[in-house]
Amino acid sequence: MDRRIFLGSAIALGGLALSGCATAPAAPKAPAAPLTLVDAFSGRSTGVGQFKVWLTGDERRFTARLNGTVTGKAGARRLTVVEDFVYEDGDKNRLTWVFDELGAGRWTGKREDTVGMAEVIEEDGVIRLTYTADFVSPTGTTRLGFSDVIYDAGAGMIVNDAIVTRWGLPVAKVTFKIQR
């Protein structure tokens, strides 16, 4: 069975079994240092991650190279982050985030697969990112919600933990560790 078909089916089933789980990851009690979107994603970095479906335990591992550039003046900056993913099965994908600063620790963003705008809040030393994206597989498109918390783990490591939802129910978790 194609891995994408399997993941899509597992995500759909997982939502039914996990309706009582949290829909947003917890922030660390004390991040190593306060973090902003620009601090986290400007410049070049690399990371490793995994997408894990709770019901089945199925996971998909990946590596990514990120390249972020900032333009504009503080309070009205634009951050563009190009993400080049390579999955353990050899699949490759490039996605590009474009974030626009609204001021007061708030941003909006868009990527090729997002539905509407992502919302970003920098608060209490962590970044919260929420968005909806369409996951495309050979069997069709699955709309998923993502609720991320991004924080400085120390020693040049930034962690992005995300809870993935389908129809508002938590179905999976993504962990992405970025080395700066």
C-alpha cells in the first residue's frame, strides 16, 4: 500500500479514537532563551523530524534544509523561508513560507499548501503558529490543522512541536528539531 494512502487513512481513523487529546502542544516551562520568528528562521539551518500518527504508530521521517531571508524594517518585515524536505522513502518537496509582520509579536503567513492565512504569535519566549493545510496524496486531498509551538532548546537547537488535527480532532504529532 502506498505510504501516503496509509497515512491518510490512519489520520482519518486516528481522529475518531483520539477526540479527547489536546489540540495544541504545551510550551516548555522555561525555554532556554526567548525566541522570535526572525531569530528562529532567518539564515540557513538544517533539521530532522518525524510525523507520527497516534492510532497506528505509523511515522514518516524527514530531513530539511531551511533558508530564511528578511526584508523591510522592524514592525513591517517580511520573512521568507524556503524549506527543502527529503523524506526517508526518497520523496522530495519544496515549500516556501512567506510571513508578514503585523507588529507587537504578531505575524501572518502563507505557504503553497495552506488554506487561508497562518497566524503567528510570539509570546512568553515561544512562537505559536496555527494554520490549516491540504495534504495531497494519490487518493485525494486531506485537510489538516496544525498547531505548533516553537522554542529554543539550547545549544543551538530550535524545536518545533506540532499537534495535527482532522475535523478538529487530534490525530498526529510532528516533531522537528532544527540546528542553528
